[in-house]
Amino acid sequence: MSGAHIESHGPHDKSIALLISVLALVLAFSETLGKSAQTEALDANIQAANLWSFFQAKTIRQTTLRTAAEQLELLGGGAAAKKQIEAWRANAERYESQPEKNEGRKELSARAKKAEQRRDRSMTAYHHYELASAAVQIGIVLASASIITAMPVLAWIAGALGAAGAALCVVGFWFPAALHLL
């Protein structure tokens, strides 16, 4: 009798097995893309931290030179002192903006902000991939349960979760900020 029971679900089982295969494929993509986004976010975060550290070092140097110039100016002095004051102020200005090397405070700040934006975009994408993975994993479980219980509604829910997971992968890849605007 159980053989007839299994036999009666045969054609549906093949469809559900195909659904599980597609869900596993979506899961593989979401996991791979998620790991890549996570790695990119970590890299961008390190880059931003390094650039902000470099920015702080330039700020300290600039402040030191400006303070030294002001002190020497207050003390007064001859032509040599004025020449040194001008040199220190020129260096302090060079620390503010150095477009030829892309290493002035202005340029470092812009580079660090870009790295932060890259980090934030990658982390947002990563969260979409994580949600996609969770939806697809639940879908795989429900699809498997639909074979055992012969409840087609579980397969339909699994398919819907798989579609939601695939949609989250698309959003994470091309439009990571789209869902945060809602």
C-alpha cells in the first residue's frame, strides 16, 4: 500500500526535486555574493580607517607647523625668521591640499568618504544576501517537507520564498540601497 502512495506522488516529487535544485542554485549564488560583499565591506572599512589615520597625521603636522610659525612670529626676528615662518606656512598649506599626490587633507578626506560609501554599499548588499539565503534555506526545507507530507501548499510557499530570495539577490547586486529608501 505504501508503494501505491509513493507512486501517486511521483510526478509531483520530480517537480519539487527540480524546485529544490533551483533553490539550491539560488542559495549558492546568495552565499557566494554575500561572502564577496562582506569581504569588500571589510576591505573598504580598513581602507577608510587608514585614510582617516593619514588625515589625522596631516592635521597634526599642519597644526604643529602653524603653531611654530605663530610662535616665531610673536617672538619677532629678522629675515631668517620670516623666511622660516613662510616655509612653515607653505608646508601647512601643502598639507591642506596636495592634488598632485592626492595626499592632502582635502584629498584624503574625499578618498576616505568614498571608501566609507563603498563599505556601506557592500554591507547593505551583504544584508540582502543574508536575507536571501535565509529565505531560500527555509524554502528548501518547506519543499522537502512537501514531498514527505504530500502538501502542495508547502511547495508553493517554498517557491515564493525562492523567488523572494532571488529578488533579494538582484536587489543586493544591482540596487542595494533601494530597499532602504522605503
